Amino acid sequence: MKAKLKVGMISFAHMHAASYLQALLARKDVDLVGIADENRERVRPFLERYGLAYYEDAGKLLATDVDAVVICSENVRHAPLTVQAAQAGKHVLCEKPLGISEAQMREMIEACRANGVQLMTAFPCRYLASVIEAKAAVDRGDIGRIVAVKGTNRGTMPGGWFADRSLSGGGAVLDHTVHVMDLMNWFLNSEPEEVFAYAATLFHREPIDDAGMVHVKFRNGVIAVLDPSWSRPAAFPTWGDVTMELIGTKGTLFVDAFAQKNEIYNNERMKPSWSYWGDSMDDRLIEAFVLALREDRSVPITGEDGFRSARVALAAYASAQQGKPVRLAPWDRTDG
Amino acid sequence: MRVSIIGCGTMGITYAKNLASMEEADLAGVCDIDAARAEEAAKAGGTRAYSDYKAMLEMENPDVVCVCLPTYLHKGTVIELARLGKHIICEKPIGLTLEEADAMIEACRENGVRLFVGHVVRFFPNYADAAGQIARGETGGPGVAHLKRYGSYPQGNGQWYHDRNKSGGVIMDLMIHDIDFVRSVYGEADAVYAAKAQSGGEDPFEYAMVTIHFLNGAIANLTAYWGYPGPFTTEAEFAGSQGVLRLGSESSRSLIVTSKEKGPEGKAAVQVPQSPMRHDPYYRELKHFLDCIRDGSEPLVTAEDARAALEIALAAERSCQTGQPVAIGGKRA
């Protein structure tokens, strides 16, 4: 077992990078080598506060002896950066969605396989304490056989490059389908077979989808629906939610992942706010990544998992455009 | 106004209690083929029980008749009452098919009587308030809505709810409340997509998820569940360009009684959460319909609205079977 893992971070375009940075810094078994980001201003506070090395070019960071990198770039750059890291022999933890096309994601998975490195997709929601308990309850059969699932991952409009299709590859439907979709795939041990969806621009001026409803039928017969809309207004107490309701033959199970909160009513803010006091899911995600690499085990959430989830969002766009359901080929038939 | 009731199941008894307490109404007989049920309703409403509705109509000569029968009996009963010149308050859904609904509406029009359909959710104060807030623009332009309605599997007389040919199932019977309500908020629907999970046998359930796309662009996902093991639960959320409105039965309990005393069956009494009001929504609904009859005004929810909700429910059923979205016939160019 490796005593310490050398980790570098590539791009802070996605705000989750700051949280992953904290999680990495808190670990005694991680040596955080530095940050690569073409935008120095964006990462300057972190470089200064923690005395980290800076690389303007990701290739320079990849030329060092780091074992692994965490990629939090704009969505369109996930594939080229992951392939570059794989070719440099570095393991990768990549922010979601894994990629913006099936071909791109297959290329990422293949590059990592060919170079003998691991690819993990950052789906921290698997590490929410309520989700872990829910999964255990389902596996124990507490609610019988699951027949239907309804999920929500409603959020605020993130703005910036998220609203620019040339950098994000899609709006709310891509950004917010993948988390709960991954949970559904994980809970059901099955694969989506058919997708029907609406995608629309209803809440904001930016010309990108900010509203949607994604219906999925799984191979094992389970029906599901998920709301990925950026529908939380500025007046809402928090950024958004992750909920999942499972209907089973012997009962139901409801997860409201961010219900562990205190409510605050403050005169300055003039709107209620919620202070989340539950466990950090990012700490546990980073821990899982680090321990798998140190112990030379398979990462718990693979590139294939990222693919299976993101392809549903891509199919949702196709369905919304065509106005009819879109069939998904089984993963083994599309592989390679 | 003299008001009679045909059908003394849960709804008939609810109507009897409310009409009995209403100044505007003179409850004039209740009828059920099951004499014990008729007696129970008569007692609750302080009126006379009948087991033959023709005898009741003859003896009581009502102005208005409430039809609280299983859905498959609505059409025949309503048409007969219309021919007898009675105004009619009919439970939802209006009927099992659009042909039935059209025949009922037409018969009432021809005979110059009013037909009201009991889409009572319009009269629930939390939903009525939501409709008003959204109409005033509190949530801005149309966005994404969620509506949920979960309850136990209904136990009608002779288990008629279990028979799809009599009740139409969970979409037609339960979700139709939310279909009507969300249509009252967003207007005409454009298309509907739906999926359903169900099982018969000893412990039956039916769960449906339906997404309605509206001409104004709004997207609404409705879920309904017969066989939910928890308490009857309703929730709704309307997200728009300027805000979010949420309501829920679980989050608006204004009274929670807990007791250390044993209940009547020897079990420890459980919490009984309530949200009491001076009048229940059925009182508001029935009073409104009687007011409409008296002054000839248009009701908050018309028989045509009931037909439109049925059309969406039927389209949702078809979508469940075909796996394809179904366009709504009322679609305007």
C-alpha cells in the first residue's frame, strides 16, 4: 500500500474544485502538488493561502511525478484533459458530467484503460449519509422490489460558462440529470433502456435549457422521472436540492439529502437561508478516490458509471428535440 | 333548495354532513342500494333514507341531486336526472370516456339543467390560495410544477375501485384532481407522457407518473399512488421565472394531538395530525355550486373543465400503454 498519494488539480472552472481542494488538504495521506489553470487569477487565493505550485499549462503538471489529478474544467475540456492525463500515466478524478458526447466519453474510458490508469467520475451524492443508508435499506429489501423512482436535482442558474453551450455542452438537463441518474443506476443495478424528456428555457434569459423533465425506463422494468431544472430563484433559501423517492412493493423511501439544515432569518439578507450541518459528501468522495489508489483497488465510481449517467442526459436532449422516446443500446454493445 | 343524494359511500356521507349544516340547502333524502349505508348517511344528515332513488325523487321532489355513485354509473344516472329536470352535482371524474362526458353535458344542456362536477381540490384553501398567488404573478412566468397525491387503496362498496372498467384506475380517479388543478393554473395542455407501475392480488397498488406539457410552455410532473402505506399526502410546487410556491399536507398541520390513553382497540393511540378549519372543502364546493344554481353564475370549475381533465387522464392512460407522448385534442393552432 502506498503511504502517500501525490495529487495535482487541473482547472478550477467548476466551483466544486475548491471543496475538493479542502478535502485533499485535510488528508495526511495526500501530498497536494499544485494547481494547473490557464486562469491564474481564479486560483491565486488558493496558491497563496496554501503555498501551492502553479502551472499555467496542464502538461507541465502532468510531467511531474504526481500519481493522480482532479479535473474540474469546463465540460468540453474533460475529454482532452483526461486523455492527456492518461497518456502521462496519471489516474483521474473527473468532475461530472464525464463528457458531452458518447464518443468523447468512450475515448476517455479507453485512454485510461490503455494506459493502465483509473478513471473515477465525481458523483459525490453517493456519499451523502442519507443516500448510503437508503441504499442499504433497499439492498436489505426493506421496501421490497423497487417499481418506480422520482428524483429532483433542482438548482439555481450557475451562470458563466455553464450557460455557454460551447463550453458546457448543455444546460440544466446535462448539468443536473447526471447526479440523481447515477444514484438511480446504482440503486437499481440496471441500465436505462429508454428516455423521454422535455427540455426548455423557462426561467432565465440565457439561451440554454434551464428547465426539463426526464423520464427513464430501465431494463428491469422500473420507471423513473427526474427534474433537473435550474428552477430555484434567487429568493430561495439555498442553491437547490437532491431528493429521491423510491416506490417499492413493500413500502416507500424518501431521501431529502440536504434536509439536515438549520433555518436562519436575518435582517441584512431579508430572505431565509439554510445552514447545512450534515456530513460533507466531498470529503468522502475524495477519501474513496485516494484510498482506492493507495490500496491499488478499483475506484468505486468508474468512467463507465459517468458514461451511463451522462448518456441519459444526451438522450434526453435527443428526445426533447424529436418529441418522442429515444432507445439506448446496452452498454456492452456500444463499448468500443 | 331541496337537495337529495344518490350513493352513500364515503362521498355521499361527506355530502350529507355538509349539506345538513348549510343554511342554503334543505337536505331532502339520501339513497343507497345498501340500506345500512343509506341509514348511516340519513343519520349523519338528519334526513330520510331510501334504497330506491326513484321513490326518493318522487317523495322528496328535490331541485338538485348529488350523484355520489361509482364512476361507471355516472352517465346513465345523470342523463336520467337531467330528463327529470334536476340540477346535478356529480362526483369526479365526470365519466369513464369522453363520449360519456359529452352525452352528460349535452343531456343537461338540452333539458336546461345545470351540471357541476366535484373537482373539490379547487376548493381546498391551500390550492385555492396557490392558484390566486400564481394568477397574481407571485411566481412569474410559467415554469416547472410538481403535484403529488398519495393514499391507501380505496375500498369502495363491492371493491369497485379495483375494477378498471368501473373506476378507471389511479390516474382517472385520484390524479384527475391534480390534472384539473394544474390545468386551471397553466391553461390548455399540449401533450402528455406517462408511465405506471401496478400490481393486483392481496396487496394491490397503482402508481403513476405523468408529465403534462402546456401550450404556455409549462412542464408539470404529477404522481399519484393508490396503496401508499403512509397517511394521505398531497404536495405541490410551482416554480416560475420569479419564484417558487410550495404547499403540502404534511407541512401545514396546525394541530397535533398525542395521547397516553389507549385507543378503542387497545392499541396505544398514535399522533393524529390535523389541519382543522371551520368548513371543510366539500362545504365550500357544495355551497358554491348551490350559489351558482341560485344566481345562474358560472362555477369556478365547469363540466367542460371536468371533460378536459378527463381527456388528459385518458391521454395519460394511452401513453402508459403505448410508451409514446400523446397530443391533447384541445390543442390550438
